Amino acid sequence: MTERIVLAYSGGLDTSVAIGWIGEATGAEVIAVAVDVGQGGESLETIRQRALGCGAVEAYVADASDEFANEYCVPTLKANALYQGHYPLVSAISRPVIVKHLVKAAREFGATTVAHGCTGKGNDQVRFEVGIQTLGPDLKCIAPVRDLALTRDKAIAFAEEKGLPIETTKKNPYSIDQNVWGRAVETGYLEDIWNAPTKDIYDYTAAPEFPPAPDEVTISFEAGVPVAIDGVKVTPLQAIKELNRRAGAQGVGRIDVVEDRLVGIKSREIYEAPGAMALITAHKHLEDITIEREQARFKATVGQRWAELVYDGQWFSPLKRSLDAFIEDTQRYVTGDIRMVLHGGQAIVNGRRSDTSLYDFDLATYDTGDTFDQSMARGFIELWGMSAKVASGRDIRVAGK
């Protein structure tokens, strides 16, 4: 029986050429697997037909947009996950769901190897291969660009020689990855980190310098999950799409950062994540009134570690699973409404309400009716500073000797 290899297929030049390139290099049959994670663009059927036209013996397509929103974007939202305080893990959280469907296809079609289109310099090779090792430990992994010397110039020449049904003449200087949670742009002109991004880089967001009128939106959450926008019930996928549209129109969610890649290099990245950043902002403000202080402080640490694990390709790791359990427990009372104004590149919260809020007006007010007993403050301060006071006394005593 001829060996079969499952290929993570995007429909672009490199993965289209990889179908025949892998076949010639290994003698194996190639099954192309395309996964819809809300990236937009061409239909799955168009992509499927292109894969078959490029020589795939099978083309498996999966509409995973709701699955991606529910099982990957929502946990990221609950964690308020921003890698290095900036990046909402746009690409990092899409890889595990793609891996899941790659392994499923390998089982279904009897493949022994899974292939992906990553280079040897990026994070995604790690995310794909660690995920595949975890979900399909018996499967082998190859990367045509990294392992079979498939460069872009070779890809173009191969496509023209074979008459493949793909466009090979367009010269896009950037590497772009996108899904419903956001869009990532790198390489080309951006590799000089003094260069400002040009207008052509952006697609999900309008320029914030000349915004339309302010857009006020109310986002409702139940146990940390967005369930309504302006009183209209939505699924998580619908919430993200609606805020991509509305926050994107205001230029919200543009991120320009030099980040630390897992492979040890620093890389300049441009991200657009209007829906993600608006939702994370709203969610964090709702947590501010519904999560107890010490729990909230610890959750911030957990969220940072969660983001690092996911960025580093450890979605399926035991530690990440344990952190998920903690984060999920913190969401028990994160229910309520957040009102925010989207305008000029900013998402600014100006109202919050919750039946499970820990905010007590009578304790917080400075007006008549205040129920806070201020006479307790003096003793509290004395005890709170006792340890530092004793240590300071010791320092003075020792220094005087």
C-alpha cells in the first residue's frame, strides 16, 4: 500500500506546490486538509478543488469556525491572555484546532505522516509538531519548506512547470496569517524595526486618525462568555465577528510589537485584533468588579503563564490543563454588562453592572450613608506596617554599631 501523508493546506502557493513536491520527494500520496477558523477569503470548496487540481488524492475540508470560537477563543478571553502584554495569541490558538483536524484526517485516510508549511525559524513548526506528537504520537512530521528545501523561487518554478491552478506572479512582500480572532503580518519592509507600518498592511481595521462618530456598545457576559451585544443574543463567534466589524471601523486593535519567539530570536510583528482586544478589555473590566482581590491578583499571574504556554505550543500540556481549571473556577461570577465607547483606535469602558458584583456602593461612597467604619483604619495600618517597622528598627540598630 502506498504511503499517505496529510498536509495542512491553506490554498496558497507554498502548500499547493508542496502537494506535488512531497509526492516527488517521498513517493507518497498526499491528502490536503483545509480548516476554516474564520479566516475569510475563498470558500472551502474552491480551496478543496484547487488541492485536487494540484494532485492531492483526497481533499478534506473542515468548517471549524464555531469550534475555534467556543473552544479556543473563549478560553483565551477568560484568561485575558496577551503574550508579553501585547499579543492576543492570534496564530498560536489556531494551531491546536488545525492539529486536531490533521490528526483526525490522518486516522480517517490511513496516513502515517503529517506535513505542514512552516519554516525552521518560526514558532508554528513547534506548535504543529508538539500538538501532533501529543494527539498522534505514532505519526511522523515533515515540513517541506524546512525539510525538503522548498523555497519560494522553487515553488514558483515548480507551479509554472506543472501548470498548477494557482497564481504565481503576485509578489506580496509580507507573510500573513489570519482567522476570526485576528490577523498577523510580518517580514518584508517590517523587518527593519524603525520602519513604520504602511497603510497597505492593514485589512481588519480602518485608520484611527479619521474615525467615524463614536460607537457605544454594551457587551453582556455569562460566566466569562460573551452572550449578547446591545441586548441581542449572540454566540461567541457572532460576538467576535460583530466586534471585529464595529471596533475595526474605529481602528481598535492595532498592535506593533517586537516579541520573543520561542526559537530564540526577536521578531517584529503587526497584529490586528479589533474584536479580540475589545472583548478582552470588556471582560477584564467585568472581572474587576466580580473577582475577589487576591484571586484577581493571582489570576493575572496565571493568565501570563497561560499565554506563554500557548505561545510556546503547549496547548495540550498538563500544566496548561491545570491552569484552565483554575481560570474556569474564577469565571463563576463573571456575569454582567459592560458598556464601552469605540472611537479613534480606543475601546474605553464607561459603565459596568452585575448582579454578582463585589462593588458595594454604601462602602465606597464618601457621602452620607457611608457604612465603612473609618475608626478601624488606624489599627489596621499599625498592624499592616508592623513587619516593615520592626525590620527598619533592626537596620537602624545594626547601622549604629
